[in-house]
Amino acid sequence: MEHKRISIFCGHYGSGKTNAAICFAEELKKTCENVVIADLDIVNPYYRTSDSKTELEEKGIRLICSPYAGSNVDLPALPQEIYAITDDQRIQAVLDVGGDERGALALGRLAPAILRENNYDMFMVINMYRPLTPDADSVLEVKAEIENACGIPFTAIINNSNLGPETTPDDVRASFAYADRISEKTGLPIAATTVYPPIYEAMKGEGVTCIHLQKKPFDM
């Protein structure tokens, strides 16, 4: 699969966008030298990309995040180096964006430059097993909130429907129709359906992509 220079991961709280973004960056690092991941989830007090800072740095992946990440201060602040994402076209950038219109506002600061370059994918990460996005209509509401706030349209869907470590192959299969309905209503292709290693062997002939769970608590 050919990757765009900028890969943006958005989704409602609990969708698993942070875990998906980190796994994507780690996979990208296998073929690209200069990989940067930016934590733009400035309003989420739970699992953030910055929680995996040590693991990312050990893999040679540069992390850009709020100066307050990992502290008791939760302010909507971003460092000046965030503009390297659009100013330095030598890097492969992965962006983890907040799960509602407030979080997406941070991405809006970069939107004009991202749209001008037009070398991006913006993935809508979905999870039918989370209470706020159980059906296509609820996902469409979240989609509209995020797009209106950041000014960048989604380009594809990642079906990350799961119940954490307890997920079974049948749980994932039950989400196929859900993802298909969202794809039909939005006109967006399904870029991937993600599964965790314990069930990948049972499903690898069904077009799924294997990703691993991060070690720390996260918004699956």
C-alpha cells in the first residue's frame, strides 16, 4: 500500500485511533527513515500518544506533543515544532487527533497547508462496540463535527471494532456490516479492518490487518 506523506487518525473517544496511529507509525518506520508522530489530542485526559513516548523513541520515531503532556496540567497548547509537519516535506507524518470538534480544532491550524500540499490521508477510526457510536448515524454525526472543526475531509475508514483483549473473531465479523453501512453512507472506502494478534491467525484470510495493543491504558 502506498502511503501519503501525512496520515491523520481521527475518531470518537474509544474508537482506538491512538492505538491505530501508533501501530501505523511503527509499521511506517520499517520502510521510511524520518517518521514523526504528533499528539494533537489536546483535550483527552486518558490515553494519549505521548504515553508511549519511550517506546516510540526507542524505535527511532520522533514524537511531537503538548509541553503539558504527562503532567497534571491539561491545557490546549501545542509546541511551535508542530509546524514541521507541513513545513518539512522530507518527513512522514502521523497525526493523532482529538475525538470531537474541540480536539479537531488543533488540526485546523495546519489545515490550509495540508490541503495545499494535498498529500494526505485522513482516516476515520470506527468502533461499533463503543456506546456513543453504535450505528452508522451516530458515526456520521461525529464525522461532521470533526470535519467542520478541522476543515479537512476524511478520505477513508478504519474499522477498529473490538472489545479489547476479549475480542473474538465473531465480534469482528459482526462489525463488517456496520462498517459497510458507514462506507455506503459516506462514500469512503474501508482502508483496513484491524484485529489483535490472538485472533489474527483465525481471520487472516478475511482481509484483516493485525495491530498490537499498546502496553498502557488506551482509548480502544
